Amino acid sequence: MPLLAYHVWRYTSRPVMSGPGLYDPTTIMNADILAYCQKEGWCKLAFYLLSFFYYLYGMIYVLVSS
């Protein structure tokens, strides 16, 4: 749920553009913005992987204990 709220906040606070995208193609190559977006991507990947293995463990635990 917190990641969903972050995605909504990030989408609503995006720079105003003509299209519905999140990243402005003219500023994405700025080193500061690129580093921030890359760090954001790695954090999201870590969260999704941890969540996946946590739920996989929970499913296997329930199946084995039954």
C-alpha cells in the first residue's frame, strides 16, 4: 500500500508535459535526475523481490503444513 501511494504521488507531481508520461525526455539525461531515477528503480526492484519471496514462502508454508 505505501508503494501504491508513492506511485500516485509521483504521478501527480510529475512535470507538466503534453503527453501522459512520467519522465520528461528533455531532462532525463540530467545527471542528478538520472541518478535519482536509477536509485528509485533499484529500491522498487528490491521491494518487489522481497515481497515476491515473502509471499512465495508464505504460500509454500501453507501448502506444506496442510
